[in-house]
Amino acid sequence: MKIKRNMEKEFEKCIEVNSHDCYSKFVIDYMIRWADMMEECISNGDNINDIAEKTSHEADTDGITGFMYGCAVDLLSRLWEYGEDLRKWHNKQYEYDGDGVVNPAIFTVKFNNEMLQPELVAKYN
């Protein structure tokens, strides 16, 4: 995994802090595995937009959750050499082009292609 210049200490700290419980370690393991897979594809001339989704599934050998996936994207966007491209690709999946990383563990309820306010959701159940 190619770490951004001057982010090596942050990466090492991230690994240290997140290696004490299985849940956090799964995120780190997934993040590194996914980055390595994408880097291999990039070295063959592919770009993030074409490989991110496929490799995200291939890298998921532990059955990660949506929240874990979001943590990995957030960490990669900050620490990884290709992180900004990944962040933009990820956010585009949620039709968002602003700053930060969209949390994929949050979802929106729609009914007949219309956004529902929380109080309306109960009426349709």
C-alpha cells in the first residue's frame, strides 16, 4: 500500500490503534488488501473508476459491514497515494461531490422514487 508522502507516521499510528480488536483489525486488513489490489490494477494501466467496485468485493474476505467499508474508504482517502481519486469515486456512487467521505451505512428511504420524511415512513409500513 503506497502511503501519501508525509503520512507515514499517521499510517503507523492508525495500524497501532486499530490492531487491538477484531472489528478494527478487519477494517485495517481490508483497507490494505483493497489498496494492494487496486495498485496492481493501476500498475497495469487501469484507473480507480474502473476497478474500485470490483476490487472492493474481491478484497472483502471477512464479510465487512457497510460501516467498516466506509471506515476503509475514509482512511484510504486520507492516507493512500490514490486516496483522493477513490474518495471522489466513492462519493459519486451516492451522487455527492462535496468534501469528506459519504458514510455508506446511512441510507435514505424512498417510495415511488420520492424521498420520504421520517414521519411518513411509518405510514407506508
